[in-house]
Amino acid sequence: MSTKAKMTLGASIVLCCGTIYGVHYLQRYEKELMALGVEKDEERRKKREQRELNMKELEDQHALHKALLETQSVSKAPSNEPASEDA
């Protein structure tokens, strides 16, 4: 076998092995990305559920506040300021 044929065969083997390694590397990389995507989706779903639960609780609190204001007399409208110690 001539030197050129040996070099061609060697280059072909190296290129083939490099291609196979590259494909397997890309498959592992894509699999990891897909797994991260599933984790992120699960995290987003949990946050959305928590946000919906918080909004429901806030609506319940507003309804309770409104009901209490209708049934009880309030001398002063509620505010965000802390209560004074004069009373």
C-alpha cells in the first residue's frame, strides 16, 4: 500500500471517529437541555399555581374585609399608616 493510500485511510478513519464522537456529544447535550427544559417548566408551573393561590387568598381577604366593613362600624377609614398610640 502506498503512503498516499495509508494517509487517506488514516484521515478517513479519524474523520469517521470524529463524526461519531461529535454526534454522540450533541445527543448528550440535547438530552441535558431537554431535561433542563422539563425542570424549568415544572418550576414555572409551581410558581403559576402559587400565584393563583395567592390571588385567590387575596380575593377572599378583600371579600372578608368588605363584609366586615358592612357589618361593623368603623370610626376611621383604614390606611396603610401604623396605628397611633394616642387612643
